[in-house]
Amino acid sequence: MQSHKFCIKYIFNLITVAIILQSCSTTFEVARTKFHHPNHFSNVRANVYLSDNSVHLGYLSLNTASEVTPIASLSFPKEKKTIELPIKKIKAYEIDDVTYVLKRIEPFTNEIFLIGKPAPKLCFVKMLSPKNYMIQLFSSHEKVKDAKSSLPKDVEHFYISFGMANNENLYDISHPNFETEFKSIMREIGVKNEGFYTQVYNQYLTKNFENKILQDKVEMLKNIATLYQQSVG
């Protein structure tokens, strides 16, 4: 009888240990991936580039639209740990060879606001140019009200950054003032890089810029970015 009780107790102990081990092994299992858009997703495998120049491969979750201070989390299942990061500490992240960079976006809207336009916001934008380019192009998507439908429509924005130390702003290519800003910056670059400036205008890359459709403008700016990179070696 005592031997029987011992066997039951032994089996019970084995089952308890097995449950504990199973619990420990599943605690850090990666939850199901959910990708809503580049500024709201969870448990996506990514290379994460931090402001201290370190790079970490893990499972990233973030939501920049959070009403409280936006916090991202990065999980490392093998090490069984998760760290939390303020959004501002993430310079960029890369998923499947696509890079998204954290940028300060000025609101661009034709709406009239009685108490002023919305404040600029930090969000991740998709990089369209090679990483080593000084002049970079980016894109992002925004849901806006549609006068013809109860559902919002998806609008894609394209931005350019000229990569100069005194000018790291993003310029929305669709903005009515973009052409004026663009020509001014091109002249500023041309003072320091005459070969590039001459090449751009010899190829008529800026001719009739304002009359071109958005996608043609983007392609034109990509060509300019390539020419500039070639001119600086």
C-alpha cells in the first residue's frame, strides 16, 4: 500500500514539474503577428536600430498613435526577455529588407481648424532610396475623410529629405509650396556641387515639374538623388 502511495506521489510530482517547465517554455513564446500599418503592429521580426547606434534582432511591437507616451517593446524569445523602449529611441527598423525611419511629420491638410492645425508628429516612414544616399525619398499612408463615401480613403504621401546637417526636414512632395522650396534647396546644393547642379539642369530633370503627375515627380526626384550620390562618390 505504501509503495502504491509512493508511486502516485512520484507521478504527481512528475506531472507538476512538467506543467511548470511547460509554463516556463511558453512564457516567452512569440504571440501571433499583427501588422496594421508601419506605425501600429505587434510581434513582427525586425532589425531595430537604436539611437545609441546599436542594432537588435527581435520581435518588435509599437503603436505611435497611443494617447499615452508611445512605448515600443522588443522581445527576444531565446533569451526569454522583453525590453521596453520609448519610440524616440528607435531610429529605424527593418522588416524583410524594407526600412522604416522615424521622422517628424508636419501635418499637411486643406482643412480649416479654428484652434490651429494639429501639431507635428513622430511616425515611421518607408525608405524608398538606398540607405547610403544623402538625398532620401520616403512614403507613408494616411486615412482621410472621403466626401463621396462614409469610409475613409487611403492617401499615400511622398517625402524627400536632402540630408544636409542644417536641413533634415521632410518635404511633402504634394504640398503647394514644395516646388519653391525644392528649387531653393537645389540652388543651395549647387553652390557647393556645381557638377551635380549642371548635370541636373542639362538633363532637364526639373523642367515642368509642377505639371507632372505625382508618380512622375517621385521618379524624377529618385533620379536626382542618384545623380547627387554619384557626384559625391
